Amino acid sequence: MRPMTPLLLAEFTATSCIGTGVAPILASLEELRSGLTRCDFETVKIDTHIGEVPGVDAQRLPAELQLYDCRNNRLAELALRQDGFLDAVDAAAARWSRRRIGVFIGTSTAGIMQTELAYRARDPVSGALPADFEYGTTHNSFSVADYVRRRCRLEGPAMAVSSACASSAKVFGTARRMIEAGLIDAALVGGTDSLCLTTLYGFHSLQLSSPAPCRPFDVARDGISIGEAAAFALLERTSARVGGNSILLYGVGESSDAYHMSAPHPEGLGAKRAMQAALNAASLEPGDIDYINLHGTGTPSNDRSESQAVTSIFGPTTPCSSTKGATGHTLGAAGALEAVISALAIRNGMMPGGVQTTRIDPTLTAHYIKENRHAPVRRVLSNSFGFGGTNCSLIFGCAG
Amino acid sequence: MTLPGYVGGIGVLGPGLHNWPHAAAILSGKQPYAAEPTVLPMPTMLPPAERRRTGRVVKLALGVALEATASAAANPAQMPSVFSSSGGDGHICHEICQALALSTREVSPTRFSNSVHNVAAGYWSIATGSMTESNVLCAFDASFVAGLLDAMTQITVDRQTVLFVAYDTEYPPPLHAKRPIPDALGIAMILTPERTATSIARIDVALTGESADRMTDPGLEALRTAIPAARALPLMRLLACRAAGRVVLDYLDVSSAAVQVEPCV
């Protein structure tokens, strides 16, 4: 890929089980606190841990958007209300015009839980789904992108990116192409994925979820903990608004494994290719990266292949960690959530240590940190990989 | 702001549309349109073990992608791709939701890993050995233009040849009553930043607010509105006629896409 023109990460917000809004998330990271709890979600009976966001069910949507009502869009609404984000979007609309702002949202399952619930309430005779069940505005992958664009009254191009657990990292790539091509000047990007039975029972059936809180890079790691999150950012063409404290998106790198639907390439070749592409796009060398926020799911195979890929490019000294021990694996929201965590690392000069991990697997050569490190952080690389062998690496940094 | 590019190979498969030459004969008026159920090819490009696991979404998307790449003599291993679909695999979704409604809640691991929206892109990459990037999009009824915009920005910005595949399959009952897509339809095209020996036409894509063009044939117009990927039919008609012109395609409630077509002769 050719070098890209950096974009301004003008605003950002996130909501996950470790905090509703960026201030509590930062506080949790500083305290090395995990939000994972034993699974008691809905009627689920699986011995596992989850990262549930408090207050999602109580969140209401505006009256005119009631057709979109589902857990996933309630989570999106809850997150949009934090950190003055909706006002920031309005201010951006005043600067660029509503037609020149795109909306690109990543999700893997959107509001599929509405359909799960509807299947429990089928007509006993006809088998029909309940009359009040809405497919398009809840279950369909586009529903959350459509909700966000209507909620924010944005009129530029809109779409959902749905490539499993890389979805909301890849939205930054879509936004970058649209802005660089001149179709828009700014984009509301992000990701939203909420707890549902499909993913809890699905990952369980693949024996990929751990009974314990997930322990990325631990010698005894045995799977993921599923979490939920919504994270949003406003990306803009760079302008006079870029100042000393600004955070920029410097690089996006994408690739495919061409290997297997649900297992990563054993040597991490696809992951390596995505990280290298991000470095090339950012015109940076591996030594320029101060911290890597890993995909780090806590499955034996992911962490092994990712560690190999990281070491092959960065060697064994670049500090890296996974924040999934704190947040759980938030699937289609992970890319955007970890983009926000990367921005917090840069803004606060803090590399978050990986929580839940007690004994780092000695066979993993990447430099995994368990304790927070306070030091200037100028450039962060964040990895997101997904089923289907889809990979995306993002590079954020301070201006200059 | 317009996005320019060239359409190379095309693949089409849908109800009464067997492949691009067959669809082109119908769209250009040389043959009448007769609706009939879509027959999907076996994805022989996949290893037998993988082939058995694939559902209709994968068969459809790989089928049209293969027709487009073969007719453009393009190397799929080197091409980034954009896959856009209005929904995932409805049959798999039905089976998972049905299993979750029972007290046993036994979800098949294979069905779960094939339930991701990017299942076709994943299998395409496995089948072709392509490690290039692949974007996988959904915009409900607006999915064709969403994918076209992403693919056009990719060729404009990164100056690369891109495979663009738009495809939809039906949902079985009882979901069918809530999302009445009648059958499977896919359209694939190779888009290049420069004219090549296999270029069919130059296209210039822009956002507009005009109403979308309709098909004059009632059968084709019914198809256009019934399956999201078929919203491309007015564009496919111009490409089939090898005629210059401008068409407007459905996108969001606030915008549509205007495509200026100039045949390569």
C-alpha cells in the first residue's frame, strides 16, 4: 500500500465493562482492574466469564427511532451519549456539512438477539415469528450503522463493515479511502457488538471460550471471555485544527490469511502482512512503535501465532499487551475499543499492562507487559484479527 | 466529486440469469427474460473437505467472482476484494436460532464459524490463496452501491485492481416473512484504475439525490426491487448494451449513485 495522508482523530468515546466513557476506562486501566464476571447473562448456562456493560437494558432510544430498539442499539446509544460525543458530531457537521461526513460502523452480530428471542416466541401453529419483531432495524448488520447515522443526522455514505472480529478496525480503512478519494471530509467510525446467545454458545461449541477470565499470553491460557462494547471516533481530514495535543491515524494495514475459517495461520503470516502494511502506510520503521495493543484473545493458537508475527517484525523488545483480560473480547467492537485505548495510551503516556495473566508463556517471544508503564507513548500499533482469516492493524500517534 | 474506473470481467448469476453472456443477451433485449430458480454451482475451487461445509452464500459469491476473474484473465491472488451483501447466510442463521430456542442449545461449531458475514470472503481467500485485503460490507437494501463506493475509492486511492462482489441469498421461513428475498442473485466485476485489454467500459460514479432508474421489463423490474444486489440492473443493462449513458442506482434514503458509462471500443 502507498503511504497514507494522516487523519485527525478529532474525538473519541468508548463504553465497555470497564467503564462507560473514557474517564472510567482510563481509571480501570490505571488500576489494572478487570470487568469480567461469571456469566449470568439472560438464560445462558455456560461455565464462562463475560464482560457485560451495566445499564444497557435500561437505556432508551429516542421516540422516533423506536423501530431500532434492541440491546445492540441501546449499547450504541449509551456510548454515543458519553464524553460530549454527540455535540462534537454536531460541531463537525457545522464545519464540514452533514453530506460530507460518512458513517462506517463495525459489528459482527448486530442485534441478532432480537431474532434469537423471536424464535422462542414463534406461533405454535403457524411457526410465524411475532408480529412486532423487526428484522431490518435490529438484526441486520447495517442496523447499528443506520441507527448511528439517523441519531447523528449525518447524510454522507454509510455502511456496516462486518468481517468478524476485525470489523471495527477495518472501518478506519474504509474512512481513510473515502476521505482520501475526496468523497467526504470526515467520518464517524466505530464498532458496536453486544452479548447474545449466538456468540456465547457458538464460541463454546468451538471450545474457544474459557471457563476462567481470559488470560492472554499466560502459559495456562485456555480461551476467550466474550465482552460487549461500543466505541466511536470522529476522523477528519487534517487541517488547522491539528495541534500539539492532537492524535492522528498514521497507518492502516489489512490482509487475509488464506488459511482457515476459524483458526489463525500458525506462523501468523497474515498478521505479519497486516502489521507491515500499516508500517508502510505510515512510513514508519518497526523501531518507531512504542507500544503494541495486541489482538491477544487468550486462545492458545491466536497468542502463539500473533507473538510469532510480532517478534518477526519488531523483535523481542517492543512492549505489548492485550487489554482483553480487562474488557473481554468484544468481537466486532474490539478494533474501535482498542483504537480508543491506544489513543488513551498516547494522551496519558501509559502503556496498559495485561491483567488476568499471571505467568507469561515462556515460549512466546513478544515482550508482554503485565504492569502499567508510564512513559511517553508517541506511536501505538493496534491489532485486530477475525474469523475468515481477516486481519487489520492500525497505527495511531501524537502529532509531530 | 466523481470516482472514475474501468469495468473488466463481469460475473452474474440469479433467477433466470445463468451467467454474464446470458444475462447480457436478456438485458440488451436480444432474449426475453424468464424467471426461474437460481441454480448455484459447486465451489470446485475449494478443497473437498471445505466444499462440503459451504452454504448457498459461498457458492453464489464464489461462482460470480470466478466468472468475473476468469473473463478478465485476472490473477485473484493479487487482487484486493470488496464483498457486499444485504445479510448473512439466512439458512445458517435459521438453524442457529432454532437450536438456541431449544433447551439443549446445541449450536454446530461449523455452522457458527460459517455464520460470519465475511464467510464468502474467507473462503475466496482460502480458495485462491489470496492474502490481499478484503473488505466485507452490509448496507441492507443499499448494499450494492455501498460496495461499489468502497471498491471505487480503493482503485482511486490505492491504484489497484479490485474484485467487487455483491450477492444476496434468500432467508427460509419463518424469517422469510420478515425479510422476503425470493432467491439468490450475485454480481461480480473486476474494477481497474486504468483501461486494460479486457476493459468493457469506463464508469464514473458520483453521489446524487436523484431517483433511481427502473427497468422497463416488468420481470426485471420486479427482480430489481426484490433482491438488493439487483439494484445494479440498470447499470448492468447499459454495460450489456455496450452503450454510453448515465444511470442512477438506489442507495440510502438521502442519496443515490449516478454512474456515467462510456463503452470501451
